Amino acid sequence: MFLAAALTVTSSCGPKRVTVDGQDMSYEQGAEYLYRLGHQAQDAGDLTNAKKRYRDLVNDFDTSNEAPDARAELANIALAEGGCAAALVELERIVERLSLIHI
């Protein structure tokens, strides 16, 4: 009885699990996966899909290591599309998230 309880507690104390595109993975793997898909779409010139993947990442994985990079990519895409105000919003969010300075 004690062993079963210990296994249940141990498994629930591990890394946070998420499902992305029907695949079970850790929180950090989910963020990496979305970043990779965003980057692949961006490289292929599919900016609509790239923005969706990056936006999903920053919305659902905001505390991940990839979130600031995804915001930077969103800012780069916004600049390329002529959206200076949108780019500034993303860049301000990076600074705010990293608690470096307040713009």
C-alpha cells in the first residue's frame, strides 16, 4: 500500500505534462516543439502559420525559455510586415518578462 502511494506522489511531482498537437510531452518540450514549428514555417515563408505557432507558445508557455525568442520572432515578423507598433509591443513584453528595464 505504501509503495503504491509513493509511486502516485512521485509521478505527480515530476515535470508538468502537456499535450500539443495530440502529442504528450513535458512543458519545456512543448515550448521547444512550438518554437521549432514556428521557425520552420517562418523559413518556408508561411508567416501566418509562424505567427500562430509563436503566439501559441507565448500564450501557453509564457514561462518557458523559448517565450522571449518567440516574442522576438513575432516582433521581427511585425517589422517585416510594416507593423512597427506591433513589433514594439512584443519587444516591450520581452523586456517586461525578463525584468530588465521598463520602457
